[in-house]
Amino acid sequence: MSLVITWSTLHQSTEQNKVGWFTPKSCKIMSGKDIQLSKSLSWLLRHGAVQEGLRINQEGYIQLSAILNHKSFKGKFNITDIQRVVKNNDKQRFKIQLNPHSNSLEIKANQGHTISEVNNSDLKPILEPKYNIIVHGTYLKCWPQIKLHGLSPMKRQHIHLAKGTLDDTAVTSGMRSNTQVHVYIALDKALLDGIKFYESENGVILTAGNEKGLLEPKYFSKVVNVCTGMNDTGFTEPSLNNVYVMAHAN
């Protein structure tokens, strides 16, 4: 048997998303201006700093004054705007601190970098399976490849995992609000096999996977279709013939 993906299921998930079924309970409403600022900051701090000529250190920090003088921000946003977005961001994507050497404010993204200069030295290694649940959120269209090969960071440095699902008010980050498939990871098994895991300052669990950059299906403990709630709770060892997630046609 194989995963069944139907138009009705995709339509169902889209309609659910429209009415906010996947919206985290802790989500704060942001203005259009703040949403645009948050997106611009995310791109610059995670991906675009080097190509935009901004100096970024190994921890991912950029001088806040340099951000405000950048063409995408100058005259459009001020320091108060950025501080407000950092404070109100429901996923706590950013951190502002005072640099003790320059006595100036600097800002970073807590995770999600594709910039090779950032080494994420402030990430905390996870050395024991202290979390009962770690889960990766993805989409029905991505599942066939994940089922075959495992999870991949893609262009990022790490695979992102949450310490719970979106209905858990303690979970602030690590998963998009409109994901359709939840892949649960056997942290204890992966750690025993030498897979390295880290925790970011905003509570996201990160891993680069194995030497091929994959978190293989053998570490999947359970996979749930968010739309239907169906799962294979008896899943222990991966088999390409197993049904991990089923989507019902209406």
C-alpha cells in the first residue's frame, strides 16, 4: 500500500487552514507593516546578509544600525519597529542584545541560517533524550520523498523540529502553522546512533542528520496526517510497503 493523496484531502486541509485550525494558540496578531518587517529581517539575517554586503559574525549577529541603514529598511522602519517585532514575534525568531565591546545593539535570527559564515556556536547540544516528543511538520506533497529518503535540511543548515505539536501552548517555534503531516522522531534511537541534536535559544530542536545530511526513516516513531488524525501507532521499523499516513477521499 502507499500514501493516498487526493484533491479532496488537499482541499480539506486548505479550508481548515483558512478558518485557522492550524493557528497556534499563542499566535499574536501583527500588523501588515510588522509582518513585512519580520519577513525582511528573516531573509536578511538567515540568508541574505553576505550578498547584501552586511557584516555578520559567527553567532549570526549584525549591527542593528547597519540593518536600519540598509536600503530595504532605511526610511521605512526605525529601531522601535524592530524592537516591537522581536518582542511580539510568536515564534521568537530573533534576538537583540547589547554588544559589550562596541556598546551597540545587534540582532540575529535564532536559527534557520543558510549563511556558511554562521556556525551557531550558541546552540545547546542535546546529549540525552530528555524530550518525550520531538516532531517535524511537513506537507502531503513532500511526504513521498521523505518516506523514501528521510528528512533533509534542504538549503538550511539544520532540520527543524518542535518539542510538541501546535495545540501545545508551550511550543512557540519549530513548525509552520499550516503543516499537514507530523513526523515524530525517536530521539533516543537517533542519539544512540550518533546523530547530533541541538536546541536553539527559542526552543527549536535542530539536527543536520547523518553524514549524508538526512534524518532517515528508521528514526520515525510515528507519522500523523493532521487533516484526518490517522496514524500508524504500531510503526517500529521502517518499510517502504508500510502505510505511514493515509488520506481519505470524501
